Amino acid sequence: MIGPLRLIGDLGRALDVVGRRLRGDYDEDEWGFDPSFAAAAEPLLSFLYERWWRVTATGTEHVPREGRALLVANHAGVLPWDAAMMATALHRAGLDGGGGRVRFLVLDWAFGLPWASVAIRRNGGVPASPYNALRLLEQDHLVMVFPEGAKGVGKPWSERYRLQRFGRGGFVEIALRTGAPIVPCAVVGSEEIYPKLGEIPGVAKLLGAPYMPITPTFPLLGPFGAIPLPSRWRIAFGAPIALGGLGPDDADDRATVLEVAEEVRHRIQGMVYDNLIERQGAFR
């Protein structure tokens, strides 16, 4: 259990960060990442990781300790909680290079949410685009991508953990052009935090979101319905995909790109099923 002295200390540090930000005394890089903000958010992320979602992470040894890599994962959960928990797992494994090495691509609509956009950007979130992914990899970041996109977070409950199409394989082109290894990642647990029973199209259009879910708790419980359910999570990082000597010139070969993208999707789907079996229950 987290002791009261630790809670007081964490609160004091968080208030200090808020005070310095109000005075304009803070640093951020060109992408908006703020090390002080990320440090202040760490106690909350640790609570979610350890206590709320009881995350088990495996395979972090497959993630390069130096240099660039493209981490490709399945996607669910409306907000990028899956990316936050993946980043926390990498931080705990000492793979974030002291802070700021891990970045995750987020759909543009999330940056339009005033109560979430600042936290996402300050903690390493970057608007999803091929250009941003290329630049981040050229700067030797670990870059998380979620090729299912809005189709992934918008799946109905009946289709949970069934991966959607990976689009046109743009992430493969980016990996080939930058020489970044592709590390497949499976996240189990994020499908249960907001079980989607239906949609509210009018609200989604108002917010500019791809959809607004109806869940067992939202909108029934109002703002409290936005609290994610305490499912048990497993995050698995797999061995890098063997690209068989493919290089930058192959990025323009559409057939090759789609073949690799499908191989990655198939690998992740298998990892998801394996970890669903290992988890032995969503809320145990």
C-alpha cells in the first residue's frame, strides 16, 4: 500500500511543478515533451500500472536499448491509455534513456480535448503522421504506432481483441526508409476499460471524435463514467520482425509493404490470443 508520507511527497512535487509552469519556468522539446511534467505524472501512472490495472509486462528484452525502433501494437480504450502503460513498462525496464526516448503517435482528435491534450503531449504523445514518425525515428526514439487507428478503438464489445486491418502498411514504409526494427507488441486489458455497447453520434460530431461510446458506466454515471474499469492487463513485446534484407528501396514496392504489414498483424494477433490465455480472467 502507498503510505501517507509518500502521497504527501508526491502531491508536493506535483504542486511545485504546477507552480513553476504557471510562472513559465519549464522546459519542453520541439515535440512538446516536458520532463518535469512527465515526472510529476509518474505517481499516477505507477498507481494505474501497479494497482488499478495490475500490469504484467513481458519481452522488454526485445526492445533495443540504444537506437531507434518502431513498436507496433493493437489498439483499444478510446484514450491512449495503452500507449501510457507501454511507456511505463519501458520506463521500468530502463529503456527510456532517462526520459524522452519513448514517444507514441496519437490521432489528431485527441489533441482537441482540452482536458487531455496537454497531458498527452507533455508525456510524449505526438500527432500521428508519416512525417512525424520519420523524424522521430531519425532522432533515434522508440516510436509506438497503432495501425488499427480509429477502427481499433471503435470496435464493439463483440469484436474485442480481433485486430482490424492495418491500413495500407504505412508503418512498414517508414521502418524500411529509416532502418528501424519493427517490434510487435500485444496489449491485453485495454478492451475492457470502456466496453463499447453502442455510440452517441451527436456528441462524437460535436467533439470531432471518430465516435463516442456508450459503456456500462457512460453516460449513465456522468463524468464518473469516464473512469476506466480496473481490468487486469498484460503487455507483451515480441522479437523484432525479420525483414529478410529488405531496405529503403523496398519501401516503394506496394506488394512487399502489404505482405510485411499482414505478417506483423498476424504476429500481433497470435500474441494477443496467447496473452488472453495467460491472463486467465479480465478482472481477477
